[in-house]
Amino acid sequence: MRRKTVPIFLTLWAVFVQLAFAGFHNGGVGECNGCHTVHRAPSIQAGTATQSGPYLLRGTDQGSTCLNCHSANQNLPSYQYISTPESLMPPGIPPGQMTPGGDFGWLKKNYTWTSGQSVLTDYGYMHGHDIVAADYRYAASPVHVTAPGGTYPAASLTCISCHDPHGEYRRTVNGTIVSSGLQNACGSGSYESSPDPTTNCPVGDYRLLGGAGYSPVSIPGFPFTSDPPSAVAPSNYNRPESVTQTRVAYGQGMSEWCANCHPAFLNSQPNTSGAYRHPAGNGAKLGFLANNYNAYVKTGDITGTRQTAYLSLVPFEEGTSDYNILKKHARSDDSYLVGADENSNVMCLTCHRAHASGWDYMLRFDSSFQTFITADPAGQTAWPGTDIVGDNSQAMGRSSRETARTYYDRPATKFTPYQRSLCNKCHVED
């Protein structure tokens, strides 16, 4: 009987899909052929055969290779996806992924509206980190040559600028981050369900972020100076927050890590640098402002208590690297909503998302020239949108569905009809 043969491309594609959906990284490096080809064989990119890229990558560049697994094939939130393609988000339809870091698809959403006699435009490239991933139509920032507040070249910004694809950085049993010695054998260290490191078995660091000394071969000359932060995410992290919030338990060190590329923005003390930059870092304690954070519920309502004060739109660092504590606090079922105390840190991600958002500067909430972030059609609290308000300047060209998605589908009724910027979560009395 003649054996039936299977085309090699279909075989490779089957292996690739299997790897992509089976805990591929698991806190360290995945199978080599998940990202690299062999002898420049045809690669797999977005379901088609193409020629391999540099370093025998399965894409034109590093970012494209990562998005082969991390670009969505549906406009619904699902586990590892961090990018929604244009074909799934026509005008009025928002990107679908709701990870804590955001959806890079927002980079492709341009908005135009009329305010008085002026026509205004909100360009997508202002919505986040402008990664380079040619196969998925992502390009370098047209306005920044280097990282704001730093020297990292914008034309070299890809996924591996932040994430170490080979997972060499690991967290040991004593909490230190190492990149040599014991190999990762315990799995990911990013989740509340992750194993704890042991003497002979470290775990991956948070989100495979590069640590001190990290400098990819393809982007030499910009080594990191700080290790990844202490943080833990809930396993169910890519989801809407229409009913319950997704709480990433940030411990400490996030702003210090961001300063690997944006050093000029690291400012742990209020207004001491002369630049009047917002404090952020392990030394940027909330202090008395923690009382504001805990009391603030919404505009006109400061009756909150610390036990239920947490808001994922304005997260904070707990000021600890104790993973026993952080694992208990990383939840997506509202079982832990305790707010800040005076030792909590303000960090970069208190206001920004790590990847992209629906607002300029990848902010978690609208902080533009608009007075209010909600609308009041017919006396009902709603998210502003071109489909429900007559004044497009408040909607800024977005549909109400798109505005809602920027808040991860949280009901507008959680706020008031005249809700002001969520800067007030900390500064309601300032």
C-alpha cells in the first residue's frame, strides 16, 4: 500500500500552531523551530509561506515573528493575543484584546472630528509603543527618532526590545534575577498559579522582560541597567472588565525597569528635578494621597473605603517584592480589591498601558482637553460616541463602542453623567 505523504508546509504549520497554543514559552525559551527556520526553508507567517527573515526568523523581522503567534485571528479577547488586525476592526469597531498591557491594534485607529471651525485628528501612532513588525503593517514612530526621555532608537523598537525571546532571565528562590547558571525548569513566574522557585529550580521572570545587561544581538549598544519588576498577573488576564476587574499585583520596580529606555522620566520625588515630571518609582510613595485614592469612587462621591477602593484603571505598586503576598492579590474575580496605603508606589503603569491604549500616550483613560469622560444623552450616563452625541468633540471621532473598549467594557454607569478625568482618583482634593 502506498504511503500518503503530507506537504512539508502543512506539517510545519501544524507543529507551529501546536507550539503557539501549548504554553510555548513557559517562562523560558520555546522550541527553536517555533521562531526560526532551518537552512532558510520557507517560513510560516500569518498562515502563508514566505521567505525567512534575518537570523532565520519566521518573519520579515523580530516583531513580525512574535506576532505570528500573538496577533489575533478573531476580534475577541483570548489568552496570548496582543494585536488585532485591521480587517477585524473596521471604522467604529475597536480592537478586541483586553490584556493589562493593551492591544497594539489601537496604533491603527485614526480619528477625525470637527470642533467649532477646526478639523482635528487623533493619529493612531500616538496611542502606544510604535513597534516595528512589517508583516503586520506596524512601523516606527513618525515623530520620535529615539525613545522619549532616552536614546533607544525608535526604528529598532520591536517586541524583543522589551521581552527576551530566549527567556534567559530567571527569578531564583531568594528573589534575585539571574541570566546564567541554573536553567529555567519550573515554568513561568508571571502568574498567581505559577510554581515557586526552589533551590535547584528557578522560574521565569515577569513576562520574559529583559533584565540588567539585556542587549539583543540585533540591537547592540543599549544594554538595560535595571531588572524586571516584581509583579504577578492573574491567569485569566485577557478579558473584559464589564463585571469584575483584572488586578495585576504590581510589587515594585516597574518604573525603574521602564527607565531602561526612558531614564529622564524616572522621578521618585515630587518636583525636585526642575522638570516638574510626575513622580514615579520605588521612592514615589502615595503618602497622604492614599486617603484620596481609597475615598474616591467617582466624581462627587468620595465615600469609598480602602477594602474596596482598587481601580484597575489607576493601579499602583504595593511596595513589596514578596511573591507570597503578590500571588494572593492577583485576581480577576474581585475577591481582592483592597486599595492603597501610604507606602504604595506611583508607577509608570498607574497612568499608562505598557503596549497601547485607545488614548494618546497610551493612557488608561481619557486625559485630553475634554472636561468630562462620560456623556449624558437623555439623562443617562453613557460613554461618548459619534453614534449617541451630537457634539463629536467629546467623542473625538470614536463610536461609543470604541470608547467603552478603552475602559475594557466597564459600564459607564460605574461613573457619573459628568465624570471628570481619573487623575482625580489621587488628586480629587488638589
